[in-house]
Amino acid sequence: MILDTSAWLPRHPDARRVQKHLLFALRFLSVAGMLLATIGCDHRTLPDGHRFETERGITFTALPKPTPGAVRLSLWIDAGSRDATLPPVATVTAWSALGSANASLDARVFPDATEFTALCAKPMLESCLGHLARAISQSPRVRHIEQANARFHAARAGAARDLARATDMLAIEALFGSDARGMNPLGGKPTDKPVGAPSVRAFMRDHYGAGRVLLIASGDISHRELRKSVRKLRSLRPSRRRAKRRRANESSRSESSRSESSRGVALRYGGTARQLSMVAQVSTTAQARLMASLLSRPSFGLVHQFPHASLHAFGIRGRGLLMARLAPPQNTRHAVEQLVHLTSRAYLRTGQASDRSGSARLLSDRDIGFQWAHAASSATQSGLRFGVGMMLPIDGKTTRTEEDVTEETVAAWVDGATRWSTPQLRGEMNDRSARVQLENGASLRIQIKDSPHIAIAVRFAKETTNEPHPPSGRAALLATALAACPRRDSIELLPWVHSDGFGIRVRAPASRWRHAVDVALECALRPHLDAGQVQRARLALLSALTDPTTDASKLAIAETALGPHAPTSFAILGSAQSIERIRAQDLPADLSAARTGNRITVGVVGPMPVEAAARQVARWLAPVTPAEAKASSSNKASPNATAHHRRPSIEVRPAPSPTAGEPHRPSFRDVVLVWKARRASGEPACLFHRAGARAFAENIARLLSEHGPWEVQWHAADVDRDHAWAATGLRLRSAQSLAPALALINKFRLPQRESLEAAHTREAWQQRDVGRVAMSLVSSCAVDSSRLRTSMAQTARRLAGRTPKVATVPAHENEDPR
């Protein structure tokens, strides 16, 4: 995920041979910084945390590294391509100086700095220092200048064929406008006119020499040893000017004149494939580096969405720049919006943290050199600004799903994605709770609760009753796959599915609430549903369905009794047969259909700041597409959506009644009794409560267990927005015992008062858990505590007033009744 921008910069060809011998000892070398720049001033502030000394006009510092016998010398001059009247002059001058040194040195030219480097064995330290001093002191000969011009034109010809480099420069030009002149050390438009010897020697007289030099020695060397070697150098001639007020290739207009817009866009047609580069300007180089670190984390989603993206942070004008490159993006609009949105989130996350994190403790000699060269910078503009560069094919074609790409459309994408980082929240918010909604319809519920843990529930509203019969369990498999997200990091993820929705629930230590929010929303909104993750979810769901002790298997049996030939909302987990038939490639489309603004609700419970939590969740939800935007492209139902699938283990039929005087051999022993109540039109939308349904089921099971020739096997109950149901499984000693059981139920099926009181107490106790509270926040039928007893009683009475349906299990599918 790191962009090595050294490919932009001119390099001496002989340096590769030396690097091969010392590369094993120089692992400390960090990524090359990039070209960019500052407005000079007379006062220079050196980075904190490093020991700098000046000897014979050279400022120097040592960075001890574990490289036995090897030292890297880096000599910086605070002048680059923006200090030359024409940018190529700085590059040709640096390469000419290499010829004068007559040694294996390397040189890189940046907009505001030039770096000469030498890889040395420690005994040859003084000799290497002499070569560097000679390079910046002696006037180059004509043949050295001619050789440098030849290398320059070859390098520029190669760069002209690099579309990615051209796109990077487009992004920089979009951000800085005319102030981007001189930022390319290889120049802009090609020209056959070589750089003359007078220009090279004038540039060297003006900028090379003592007083403009920083020497950094890193490796097997101490500061004392470096000082001793520097003192042995002969005095360098001073440069003509110590610093300049303004770079030669810088616009005279103030940077603040471009502050009205937070983005710039530049498009160009050329090549055969799309290229996309984005540059974001922030306060400091340290902040840009921290943003790059955040964006590289899987929790930010950039890794999953753009696995081949490259990132790099560097300095410019005393501020920081973050560059991201995609080549080629699969969908231009999505790439632009997500890059800008994720970068904005990283910017808001870092804030001014980079200024407090001890970031002056730089990482390498390259970092120190850039900060030293930019130490005289002054910049007045703050905030986040973007530059977007795009290279489009010559014929102008984009993907089939996109409209024509213009600078205006890309600018609109950037502006929209920037607004996602500060979404508008409508609703109520205070210090203890929040109930807000975003512009795209997504809902957010937050409640403060003293607890060592934080819980997050994400709900996708989905009518699972509309699935094929028997319900295929696609929502259940999708929820289980989301909870199988590999981004756990010791955070508990659990799937859940109800008849009116599905989602995941996350539980984590309260101190990690920010990380828990990122994990929950990334796993729910941007899952990586590969075949392995779906298969793990399938096995987990099949295990629950085949375990006779789980509510999943019980409700699957009861579902058949409620409607063997019509869809019901009972078996929301599906069956073993239907789960096996679901294809992994269909799940992303199911999630896309459910991932619309008005179908998403997020609940957060725990001890955390309400507004900060709301803003962080909202930034995840803001890019979600509103429901109306998806309406026109919604998937049509499959023509086989109403196909019936036989469940052979259960038959629904009337209870047997043997003919008088005729011997009867029972054909079944197991039965399932099911009650179902439906909300009438005009009644409250959340009439039923799960605790009331369970109290009724427990009452029936207790009643039957105390009487008659049968054995209670299990009981289960549940509710959704419009229905309540309860079920009990019995094993009969004979077929004739079914009628007495039904008579007993009809006589004593109302739950006793103590059953409802026990259910109320249990429900109240469970609500002390942050996970239960989070689930209640996202539930479509949350019942106020003052109405809890009333709702439970209504549920129990409605179920008691219904006649149970009976499902029988044939003996050949279970066991021989003899």
C-alpha cells in the first residue's frame, strides 16, 4: 500500500551497482519522499528530537543504525526544480555535479531540495565525504554537462510513456493550479534544446555550497565520529544566497486565493486504460503519514475495495500531502467517491493528533532531509483540500454503468463524498441518548449505559416472509456470513435473524468502542463474502438446524404445521435442504438489496460520548444509497420464487379417530401443536411481545407435563411485527391420547398470573445486558417498559384464544411405535 515516488526522480545509473553490495545492511532505508515545496524565509527551524551541529558551514547529524560496517551519507541542498527558471536546469545541474565528483554517487532532485547520496564502507567514510564535497563545490566540465543532458532526455522520454506518473501530475496541477509549475524535476513539455553550461554553473553558484547544506549519516556511525570526519574536510565555498523569499517557479498570487474550493479536478484523454490519482493536502506531513497508516488498516475498507491501491505521504509548503493511486479503477465514480470519503474520515480521525503524537521523531534520514528543506515554509491555509487527476482512454469510453465523465461530474462526486464525512443528522440528541436519521433514511439509536462493555446492533429490515416456501433461509445464511467476518480482533460478533429483519450484534470492551464501531459497520456494510466465509456460515447454520435442542430446529418443525403449502414467517432459518441449495454468489445481491438507507438501523449502547459515537456511525452510513435510488434497478423476483419444496419428515393431517369395533394400529407418536395470532387492522403495530408468547408456551408445556399419557418434548415461541406464535412438541403413548390432550389444553390454556410476572422479571433482568438493550433499540417492535406487562398479557390472551393446529410425524420417519 506504499507508493515509492522515487520513480519520479532522476537517478544516476551507476548507483545500482553499489547498492547491490550494501543493500543487505541498509534495511533502515525508508520510502522515498516526493517532490514538493515551500515559500522560503530567512529563519530556519530544525526538527526537534535530533542533535544538529554546524562545522565548516555544514549542518550535520548522525543516526546510528544496526548496519555493521556500512554508512549511508545523505547530503541535502535546499534548492530544487522550483528554484530554477526552467525545471530541467536543477536536474541537469545535479547530474553534472555527479560527473565532477568522479565517484559512484547518486542524486535525486525534488521541487524544493536536491539530495546527493553515497553508500560507504565505514573505513572509507572520509573519502566518501570528500567526493560529496567535491560534487557541490567544483564547476562541472562541458562533457559532464553534455552527459547529464543525454541522461535527462532519456529519462524524460521514459517518463512520457508512464501514464500513472502523468496522472499523478494531473492531480497535483488540479490541487495547486499554476503554482504547480516547477514541481516536476523532469519538466513539463518536452524540448530538444539542451541545458547550457552557463545555466548550470549559474544555478550551482546561486544554490550550492556551505550554508545551504545538511549532511545526514545513518548506519554504523556515532555523532562524535561524524563530527571528527567533517572537521577534516576542506572549507567549502559559501553559496551566493542563503535563502530566497520566493521560488522562481511559483505564482505570485497568494495561496489563499484558491481557498474557496476544497477540490480541483483535471482530466486528460490518452493511453488505453483509465488511471486515477488523488492528492489530499492536510496540516502537516506527520498528519498525512498518520492518515496513510489509518487508510492501510482493513477496518477502513480501502484494502478490501482497492487491494492494489498505493499510498504515500510527503511534505509540501510546510504542510502534508497524501497521494493515492488506482490503476485502473473498475468503476470510476465509485473509486473517486470512496477514496475521497475514506480520506476525509481518516482526516477527521487524526484531527490534530499528529501534532501531539511526538511526530517530530522522524522515521529516517529521508524524512529529516525533507523537514529540514521545508523548515522555512509558511502556509496560511488550513483544512482538507483535494486534487483529482484522471487519465481516460483516447476514445473517451468509461464503464458501461457510468455516464460521460467530465470535470464537472467528477467535481460533483468529490463534493458529495466530502459531505459524507460530516453528514446531517435529524432528530434528538442529548448527553444520554440519541435518536437521529440521516438524509438517506438510515436510522441511528444510541443510549448511554454504565457497563464495562459496549454493544452494537446492526439491523437490515427485510421481509423474510416473502422468501420462497419453505423460507429458504437466505437472510439467516447472510447474517451468519456477516458474523463470520475475519475482522474480529477479540471482538464478539453474533448473527441474528427475525421475521422482519436480520443483522449482526457486536460486543467489545468499552475502552475499544471506536474500534468496535469500525469492525461492526465494516463487517455489516462492506463484508468480504468469499466462498470460505460463506461455507463456514453454512456449516454453522446447518449445525443449528440439525440440533433438536435449538429453537431453530423447533420452529422449523412448527412452520410446517402453520402452513405446509403457503409461506409463513416461522422457519426464518430455513431447512437443511434449503440452506444447502443457496449459492454463495447470490448473497452479495441479497445484501445489496437490503443495504438501502431506509432499511438500516444501528443501535449503540454503552459508556461512550454520544455525539462522537453518532458522528462515527453516521460516516459509515452516509454513503449508503437511498431506497429511491435503488428502486429503478431493483432485482425482479425469480420465476421459480414460488416453487414448493417438500419437507418429507412431517405430514399435516387431522388427528386419527379409529372406527368402532375395528382394531387400530397407530401410525404416529410425535405431534406438534401450534398457536398463531395475527394483528388486526387498526391495532398497534407492535401489539405482541416475545416474553408474553414464551410465557404462554411455558404455561402449556407445564400444564401438559402434569397430566395425561404423553411426554412434553419441547416448546418454543416468537413474535414479529404482525404475528405471535407458540409451539409445543409431544410424544404420545398412543394415538388415542391426542384428543384428551387437546381437551385439557382448551380447558386450561390461559397462562397463570405468576407466569407473566416471571416473564416480566426475566425480561427486565435481561435488559440489564448492553447487548439486549442494543437489540431492543434496532427492533421494529420495541415496547416501552411501562407497557411491558400489558403487551405480554395481550400476547398471551391472543394465543390462548386460538385453536391449535396439529402436525403429526409419521412413524416410519421417526421410530416404530410398537
